[in-house]
Amino acid sequence: MRVITNFRAQKKTYDTVLITWETAPVVATGAYNLFRRLNDADEYYKIATMNGTAYIDKTDLIKNNKEISYKLTGLDEEIEAKIDCHGDNFLYEIVRTLDFRLNECNTGVKSTAYCRSLTSLHCPECWSEAQQKVIKTNCSTCDGSGIINGFIGPVDLYVAYGQGKETTYFDGNASRKRTIYPAWTSNLPILKKGDIVIRGLGGNRYIVIDTPVYQRYVPLNNDTEFIVRQDFYLSSLHDGHFGWGL
């Protein structure tokens, strides 16, 4: 049985909400319908149909409205969520300025992010439920650990890429070389180690190699920190890396 999990709606700017969800077990493709409701007395209105697991809702209806809720249908399920992440006008203005630099001043490159899911599952190819261990040495589905992660996305974003620099890192007892690229973006989506970033349309693929450095503040009248900018490092991915096949 497949279920929808971690359905979230996070406000990113004055007029932008990022809606994301996962499935358990991981589903490669699915058909989902997304609905928006302006308040509890209103009816849900369909805003999108998609196959991915993320949607950016950008509309003036979101401004100054904390009563908005969303409903998702798919996989014979129906789930609702209210916006659970808010900034304030000062923080939204910071993000707007950063986005202007990225989008309008040729600082950023339009890219696509796939964020690793929060749910880890046993690999159906090499993990034995009966023996509770990996039973296959060469697996085409996972990296050999017997664990697979789905991805949330795709999410469109603008990324500012820096010059690559060759570095040495240790993999077990062996030292290896790789080229890393400094990069930054605003707050959509929040990236983490292991996420995938694709530069341009079908361009180079990268992996986020460490936890980003988040520029964050505590909004007025809110105890939850609000991220406005992320600085991080990327490393190139080769074809078939970890069997993800993105």
C-alpha cells in the first residue's frame, strides 16, 4: 500500500509557497491533483495536476493571508495542510532582493533541484526482509547499502555558480581528487547534503557535498527561524551515480 507523507506548504516570499510531499514506499511517478483554499469557509479550487512531488504556488492571493490551506489527491489518497513556515515583511524583502539579483541581474542560472526525501526505505533489489540483510553485492538500484531514498521535486530555482577548484578528499583509506564549486541561492527549496542540482536545461548534474550554510533569522511574532539564503558546495555527478538515474 502506498501512502502520501510529509505533505508541507512553506511560504518563501510575499507571494510564493513551496508545496512538497513524499510517498511511502517511494513511487517513481504518480498523478497528483493540488487544490488551494483561501480560508476554512471557502471551497477548494484546483490549481495544478502534476507527476512530480513539488509545486510552486505563486499568486497575489497569498499576500497577507495566513489562512490558506492546500489539499493533495493521488494514489487513492486525500491529504490537507496549512502553511507551516512564515517570515515577516522584512525577511520577505531580503529574499525578494536576493531573487532579483539571481533572476534579473544575470547572477544566477536557472536550474532544477531534486531534494532527498526524509524517508529511507529498504532496497527491493538487494535487501532481504526474511534475512534482514543485503544479499546482493552488485546492485543497480542502490549504492550497495540496501537503502534507497526517493527525491522530492523537481523544483525550479536560480543558482549562482562559482569557479571550480580541485581538492583532495579521503574515501576510506584512499585519497581522491574532485572539483568542487561554490554556489548560493535564496530559500527555494531548502537544500541539504546529498541533494541533486541540475544546471540549466539538461545540463551538468551536481550533488550538494556538505550541509549548506544557512543565513537565517527569527521573524517577528514567530519562534521558527526563517532561511533567506544558502551557501553551499557542489561536486559533479557521473552517469549512473548511486543508480539514481536522474
